[in-house]
Amino acid sequence: MLLGAMLVLLVLGGAGPASAHAALRDTDPADGAVLKTAPRSLTLTFTESVGLLDDSLRVLDPDNRRVDEGEARHASGRSDTVQVSLPAKATEGTYVVAWRVVSADSHPVSGAFTYSVGKPSPTPAVISTGPVEDPATGSLYDLARYLAYGAAALLVGTAVFLAVCRPPEPGRLRRTLVIGWWTLLVSTVALLLLRAPYESGTGPAAVFDPSALSRTLTTRPGQALLARLLLLLCAAVLLLRARKQERPTRVTLGEGAVVAVGLALTWASAEHASAGIQVPVAMTSSVLHLLATAAWLGGLTALLTLLHRGPLPALTVARFSRLAFASVIVLAVTGVYQSWRGLGSWNALTGTPYGRILLVKLAAVTLLLAAAGYSRRWTARLVTAETEKVKEAEVVVKEAEVAVKERVPAQVGGPAEPEGREDAPGAAKSLEASGPEDAHRKALRRSVLVEVAISVVVLMITTVLTNTLPGRAAAEASTSSGSSAVTAASVNDVPFEVGSARGRVQVTLQSNRAGDNKVEALVFGLDGSVAIVPELRVTFTLPSQKIGPLDTRVTDRGGYWVADSFNLPIAGTWDMKVTVRVSDVDQVSETKKVRIEG
């Protein structure tokens, strides 16, 4: 039913404005344009508002010299544009523009394109924008994000479990709360320090730059992380106060609810919900989704902790079962809305990375619901067994009372026989006797353990999903204005060594998508200068589909090797083989994997 509802909304949703993750919509001058006169400024337009960095725009002339003037700025006050001034006099030839900005949902994006003044250069400056992020910084930042999500679910979920399910010994979960609080604190501090190098694509050493932290605190993601730290201090005060109370008061519960909503807002205000269509509705949906996730998955961890530390009343388990059911309903409603908002069409479900990851998450949630179904079944059996046990104990007690009365001497006030008093402990023993209840409790413990394991996978997939360009934005970027500027170029360096000759071949695909393409290649020596070679060959093979090798047939244009038209028929990871002949007898071939999108 949930899957059907999601698919119906996907169909009825239609296409709308872009949502989250900025994609390049248009450029002025256009990518590949040949201008008669030099432009005085350069403007990029994105699918959503973007933040600027110190080096958001770099313009290089045909001699590889930087020519942009002043700092990059928003054009005419529009937050979805980036503009930089250019000199009045410009050298004839091809100019390269490298850009890097931060999306409204906090993710950095980058790319490059070219334009020419007068006529194209025979050997234009070719630069790579590099990776969107430094690998070490990106790995540390992702790890901190995973820990933050998990810790928030643990902290908020355990607190909700204590408030709603009211276990008989709440002190047994104190350590769980402390672990959740400290983990969230440490991961948030790490995210705050790593934010600047994550945005700029630099190494982790940049965390020691005080100016970088100062700049982070002026951005929305930085301010959200700072707010999270302040809310954690408030949470610490509430936890210390709750330890002194036998049961939390209504005031404490109300303040805890405010802190929980505030923590959820620190995520919603800096990720997908904060950009695109229907922002107020999306923010509300995101907060509810996060809180429901925490109540269910964090509550599961609390339940598993109590089940492993000793017996737990069936009433507490039954209360959590009702809480989990309510959380699933909230997750279903908000999840369907967020899926429609992020995708917008059927094609995006299977035709974009966001849609494919969403399908994986849906499969994981289906497994989680199946495990939850088993848990609810064992919970019902546990409650039934405990109820029957209580009834049996009541019967034993009544029988003991009758036996006592029958043995009382006829005289008024005579002492009762001692045998009757020995029956009462028998009733107590019946309450502690092992039986079906213990088997149900063990089965419940196993099913909850499976739920917790799957929930960890769901949280990891969710974190990956929040870092992926939504299908709706990808679709708009690929069709907007019919501009090729939204299609990223693929720049690939292939080092080679043959005999005494060493260097690298830089192969540039004008588009990283399947279909008609243009291939450009330059051979560089060790000193970085362009090297002239008698022969260069570039071929592509797709082993998974047994396609190729396809020869690009690049031709020499004075040291600049070009194939104006070359077709890569389908998407996939292709083997690009570069063969360089440096003399009549010396030749070498090197291969590199190249990803081509659909």
C-alpha cells in the first residue's frame, strides 16, 4: 500500500521547479560560444540559490593566465547567479572558466566550460576542476554525518522511549542517553571544523585555519551546526534535571520536546528541505520524518538494551509497539511526500542516482517493516502469556484463601493452621516460573536485534541520499534552456612511460553523457609543456556489454588531437585505452576507467 501510494504521487506530481543540489542552468557567454568582441562580465545561473567561496570563479586566457577581475558576486541581487568582471581588452582565442559554489542545501558543486573570442585557439588552456571534495576530508565529513544521524536517533529515541513507554527501571538507560549525547556532540564539532575544507575541496589540515572557521560561522550550515551545539547544552541540563526526578514532570517533558524539534530543525534547515519547491511544507515534513525515525529506531535500541539486561514487563513492550506503529505512519506520509518532491517523475526513479538509491532505501525499509511485524507478533504473544500467568496466579491465591478459611478452628478467633500460609509462597513462585513467556521474550529479543541491524543500514542509506542530487533537479538541469553548459566535461589524465620518454596524455570528453561527443587530447612532457608525438590513438571498450573497442580516430592539429564527432552509445564504466607512439619503435598503451552517464 505504501509503495502504491508513493508511485501514484510520483505520477500525479508532474514536473515542477528544481529541488535541492544546485545544477548549472545557463551561462553567459554560452559554453562553446565564439564571440566577436570580449565580454565585460561572465554570469552563471543555477537551478537554486548558491553560496560563494573565495575562488568561486576562475577565468583563464589562451596563455593559461588568470584574467577575472575582483571577487565573484551575485548578479543583480539574485542568489541563484554568480558573476565576475572581465578586462576590456582580451587576447584572441579560447578561454576556460572553472567554477565552484555551495548549494542552498549545503553541498559543494563544481564544473568548467569554455568560450572563445575572435576564433578558437588551436591548443586552448585545459584545466581540471578537480574533485568536488578532497578524498580524506570527504571521508571524515561523511563519517561525522553518519555518526551524527545515529547519535541523534539514539538520544531522541531513548528519551521518547522513557517518556512514552515508562519502563520500571529508567536508570538502566542512563548510559545509552549519555553515549548518544556525547557522540552527537563530538560529531557536530567535527562537522563544524571540517565544513570549510569540505566546501573548498582542501585537505583536513585546513581545520587549523582560524579564518576558515570564522567564514563557516557566517554560512547557514555553520550556523545550523552552532545551533545544534547550543541545543545539546540545553539537552544536558534537562538530562541532569531528569536524573533527580523519579518521573519527569510535564515541564521537563515539554522542554525536552522543544529541544528535540530544535535538533531536527538543524538538519532540515541545512539540507534538501531548505531549497526548492514548497520549502515550509518540506521543512515541516523533514522535521516530522527525523523525529519519527528517532522515535522508532532509537526506541528499538533502548528496547533491545533493556531486553538484554533483564526481564521487561510486557506492558512496556506493548507501549513501544504502539509508538512504533504511530512512527511508521508518520514516516510513510512524510516519506511519500519527500520522494515525490525529490523525484517528480517515473523516469527519475530508475534513471537517476537519487531514484536508484531511493529504491534501495525502500527495499531496506520493507525488510525493516517485515522485522517489525515479527516483533509485534511476539509482543502480542508476550502480553497474552503474561496476562494468562497473572490470571493463573490470581486463581492460586484465591484457592489458597479458601483453603485457609476451611482449616480455621470452629472457635471464634482461633489461630489458623500453618499449612494455609505455606500456600501463599506457592502463588508467588508461579509468577516466577519459566514457561511460554520466556520463549516469547527470547524470540522478541532476536527480532528486535534484527530490526536494529536493518535500521543502521537504513540510516546509512539515508545519509547517502541526502548527499545525492535529487532527480527533479537533475532532470531540469539536463533540459533547461537546451544549454550544453549543464553537461559536465570529463577530463582524464593518463600517465605513460616508454623508454626514456615519460609524460601524460590529457583526454577531454566534451560531455560525460552517452551519445554524440567531442574528444580532445594533449600530450604533455615531464616539464608540463605540450609534447609532439607522431601517433596517438584513443579507443573505448565496455566489457560488461561486450562493446568495442570503438576508435575515436583523433587527428593531429598541430599537437592538439581532436575527434569532432564520436559516439558512446550507452552509459556505463568504459575502458579508455590510450596508445602513444613517441618514435618509430617506441610505443606504449595505458588504460583508464571512465564513467559515462545516461
